[in-house]
Amino acid sequence: MKKGSLLLILLLLASVASGCISESHENQPATTSTVPPTSIPSSQSSTSTASTSTYGPSEKTELGLPSVNYTPIYIGIEKGCPSGRVPVKFTYNPGNRTVKSVSLRGSFNDWGEWPMGLKNGTWRKTVCLRPGRYEYKYFINGQWVKDMSDDGTGKPYDPDADAYAPDGYGGKNAVRVVDGHEVFYVEFDPKDPAYLSIADNRTVVRFEVKRDTVESAVLVTDHGNYTMRLQLWWDSSEMWRAEMPVEPADYYILITSSDGEKFAVLDTSETPFFHFDGVEGFPQLEWVSNGITYQIFPDRFNNGNRSNDALALDHDELILNQVNPGQPILSNWSDPITPLHCCHQYFGGDIKGITEKLDYLQSLGVTIIYLNPIFLSGSAHGYDTYDYYRLDPKFGTEEELREFLDEAHRRGMRVIFDFVPNHCGIGNPAFLNVWKKGSESPNWDWFFVKKWPFKLGDGSAYVGWWGFGSLPKLNTANPVVREYLIGAAIHWIEFGFDGIRVDVPNEVLDPETFFPELRKAVKEKKPDAYLVGEIWTLSPEWVKGDRFDSLMNYALGRDILLNYAKGLLSGGSAMKMMGRYYASYGENVVAMGFNLVDSHDTSRVLTDLGGGKLGDTPSNESIQRLKLLSTLLYTLPGTPVTFQGDERGLLGEKGHYDEQRYPIQWDAVNEDVLTHYRALAELRKRVPALRSSAIRFYTAKGGVMAFFRGHDDEVLVVANSWKKPASLELPEGEWKVIWPENFSPEPLHGTVEVPAVGIIILERG
């Protein structure tokens, strides 16, 4: 430690002892620090592009505490909770029941998963919550508790619950009421990528505060100071942001509140300055940030080899099922939907058919292809895997798969595959062995068998996904099962795939150890492999650097953007929801976002927007709303994801036997929609700001919301989902409309009129 630093800390300790600096976490009157003053130079800003930092080597200076009156807010408290939060303890005693894992899920973590720890026979978790009312449930052995008020013995799961409330599914959530008076607070955790991350080769530092309580803020470092700007807001809070070079730094944050008080956000009273080592522990994958993704459901995309079509019929799950037997069918490409359409009506799409369409995908600007399951299974969807190491012959040969990957890579495209570690199919050899031999089987502990002997397909005899007997749940806490599954993932990464989409990871047993192991193994083989988890809710705990690079962002695409494009959310409401979303994730994670609105699991987006069902003619308004929504998707950080055929104006209602999965009829297309998607790809390609990690809110009113893109706010995106034009006052300076191209060739300043159900994109003149 330098002598100057030691002296600084000694002086700080002396001032604390003498009462000059308040250690309170409350908003008390500021006192005068006796620490020698440090000059605060003018702020620095970057002018770099999304991929290259212009920050050069910076000169280190001696870092000191502010020379102004201030109140310290210590973040690095080892015991207790940060300012404005209350410790709340949750417990569960299972008694004689066998419990292998318990997680806490509730409104305080957007129903994400917080593992609980086991001590002296009781599962426990203490969390720091702001005052308020919260609903929650326990997630035990990978299954939701139905009724938190009754554990089966007449006792509640959590003896400290304050009340119970209907969960909307016939069960009950527990309720906690946290008392306290919320005062000025600061949320900042340098270990959490939501507050500190490296994105676009910049170190991004952010903090959260109560809405409208901060006037200004400065990130003070030992190599310069950086003005922090208001970036995002939502109902109760807002996020402030600055970026600095990627290099080791000591730093703290100096805040001026809206009533003029000064606060210094520090680590601890003993070591007041935070330290960043400059190491990128959770790397952003730029090929994802710069990419455009296309999802393919193989059986329904394109039939390139008719000779393998009938191979689907000999191993279909219905043939094996002893409880709900049936007969799968093989249909011609344009045959009508039957009740078996979801799962057991085959149309013959295959790997060769995808290879034949690579030039088409390239014309859409596609650089990433996501394939639904292609491994040996008993259904058209493939989520009932029989053999994780074998390509399903109905999709072709490994030679054809190799040719597809080589051709995709030659065009600069990456390919990710679908992986299902939570459950398998009844035709899986391990499960068949248990069915035949019972507890004598070496695979007995691979599954959760309730009674034996049993019939294949009997969901009451063993644990299955959501109770389905065709999808027996795998015991991923078993090291042998874990080795088998992770080995399969590595096998296909070595074969040539570039990433993995994981099915229902939140239902996998022991996810807090399984997915870190999977990530470590995959990243060792391919450091830039992309890992995506199928989580539908806002769940930042899954993307902290130890599990996934991104989630399937239904929380953005469906919960926010779709409802906004429908006209159900005002611009202000949509922007507040986006604020909560973007504040929850690290900017590096946002830059790798797997951003989709629809998929094989939902109705098609054009149907959701009022376009009708399969076979209908969509209205002009639904097409216009699709254009609005898709343009928003292409202008946000992350990779926009298109479900096969959306770019052609396809329709499909999930409620009708999953008709959204109906085969693409290649002789039919809405040329207007197709042209639109191709133009979006060109727009994203020529405007680097649209591929950057940076987003900052501008304003929202009525049906309009507007936000900046790029590290210097160089692009402004303005959307209007209402059926009447709206006037927007532009930021200072001149702006040029770059979308739509025929809007206005002249530079604009002052105000601009935004078309009804429309979107304009402007670039600084």
C-alpha cells in the first residue's frame, strides 16, 4: 500500500472516530470531511463505435475523497443490508420428507430462482428487501409448491408468512409485509454485472436510486472523472450510467441529490474506494451483438430429401406409449392440420432442406441460425430426446449435417442447437432399461420412479415434465446423468456447432451447480460459444457470468414490445417496463440479448397483432403493427430473432394444434413484409449504433416513446403505437431521418411529426 493511501485511510478513520463523517445509512445531514481535498477534473466522454474503444492509456492520479460536505453511503457492508433495505428471513423445515433442493421465488425477484441453503435440517435464505408487500413460493426438488399455506400436514411451508393469496392457478402464494420507511438509497454492487460490466470494450458503471432524487453524479477514479447521466427510469427508480476505459481503477461515486445534499458511495469505512481489476470476467460475444438470428423448426421448414421422410414413423412415441397409444402420420407438405399436428404429424423437413435455403437466409441478413431439436426423439418437436448423441435419421445423415454447418460457416453464419437436459423421451435406452428391470437397472437413479412395474407413458408412476408421462424427468443431481448430458453438449460443440439453447433450465434439478459445470465445459472447448436459457421472465440471476450469456427474452419481446405494438401500452408504460428490464441486466448481457417476440411455443406475431389465423388475409393495420414491432426489435441492443416464416407474413394460432408450426408454403409470400425485413437487415448493418450495447431513454408521451442508441446518443428511435400522429420535440441540434428512407431528405430540428402506428429513426446531422 502506498504511504499516501495509508495516510488517507488513517485520516478517514480519525474523522469517523471524531464524528466528522456519519456512518449512518440513513439520509442524515451531511458533515464536513477532514480528508485533504482532491480536485475533480472535467468529465470525459467517448466517441468510439460499438466495436472499438478510443480510450488510450490513462495516467494514474492519487485518489482522494471529496472536498465538499458529504454523507458517506457504504456499500461493502459484510453484515446487514444496504441503505433503505430490511433483512427478511425465509425458512422451510421438511421434517422427514426427502428434499434435495429448495429455491425461493417471488415478486421480489421477478419469480426467478434464489437457492436456499440447508443448515441443521432447515432450508434458509435471508434477503434484503425494501419496505413493501411481497408474494412468494418455494420451488422444491424442481417443482412448484402448490399451496404455501399447507405442506400436507396442515402446517405452512414458511412459518413466518404474514398471509396467503391466490396464485391464479388454483394454489396459494405466501405473503410477506416488510415494514420500514424508505429514504434516500443507492443500489450499487460491483460484483453484479447489472452495475459493472464490460460492454463494447468499455467499462460500464451504473447505480440505481429512487426516482427523481438525484440532480447529478460523477464517477471519480484514479485516472480521471466521468460525468454520470440518467439512463433509464421506471415507476419507482432510475438508473445512472457512465463508461470508462477497460483498465484497473480505484473509484467511488459522488452524488448530488435533488435537494442539494452530497453523498459519496463508498466501499467500507476502512477501505473507502472500490477497486476494479480491469479483467473481463464475463465476456460479451460480439458476433451475437452484431448478428441477426433466425429460428428454424426443422420438420416444417423445407424438405430437401424425401427419401428420409418415412423414417420418422418407426420410432414415434405413440408406438411405445402403453397408456395413450396411437399412430403417427406422414403428410404431404400442404396437407391440412390434424389433431396430431403439434407432435406426431410429420411433413418431411430436414437438414438438406435447410442447406438449400441458406442463400435465402443470407438475403435476410441472417448470421445466426437457431435449430429446434434435431437429435433422435419420438415427436415432430423433438423435446422428448431418445439419444442425445445421435442425429435423428428423419432429418438426414451426419454427412448432411456436416455439409450444412460448413456451408453456413462459409457464409459467415453461426449455428446453435437445442438441448434438453431436464427430461427425455420414453424411448431413451436408460428409461427403457428402468422400465424393464426396475431397481435392478443401473439407470434406476437416473429418474424419479414412484412405483414399479409401470406402463410406458404413465405419468402417475414416475415424475415427468409437467406431469406428462411421455417426458420422464432426468435426475441431473446424479453425477452419471450429468456426465452423460454435458458430454453430449460437448460432443456437438466439437462437431461444429457454435452455441446451445437450453430448454426449461429453471426446472432442471440442482441448476446452481449443473449450469456452471455446463458453461465451464463448453467455454473450455469453444470460448466464444453462445449459451441461451429458455427463461420467459425477467430473471437476472441466470446471467451473472456463471450460467448463460442470455435468456430467451420473452420478457422484453412479448410482455413489453408486443403489448406496446398492439396499442395496449402507452409509450410511458412501455418505457417504464423497458427501464426495469434494462436495469436488471448487465450491459454486456443486454448486448448479447436473444430478443424474440414469437417462437414455436407461441402464436405467430402477426396473429397476435390481429392478423387472423392460418389461411386468413391479414389486415393492413396488422401488417403496419408488425412493421412497427419488428423495427423496434431490430433497433434494440442484442440480436433480433425471427421465427421461420414471420418475414413472409405467415399466420398461426397456438390454440389450434400449434398451427404456428405449419410448414412454410414457399410459393406464397407477402412481398411487402419480406421487403421490410430485408430493409431492416440493411439498416442494422449500415448503422453501428444500432448494434451497440448502449441505450438511453429520451422521452415518452401518449403513444410515443423515444430512446437514444449509441455511446454518444447518435441515433434517436421514435415509435408511435397509437392510431393518430403525434408531435415530438427533438433534442438540440440537427437530425436526419434514416428510416423510413422516403420520410424527409432535409435535416430536421425543433419538432417532428411521428406517423400513426409508425416509427422513425434519426441520426445526428
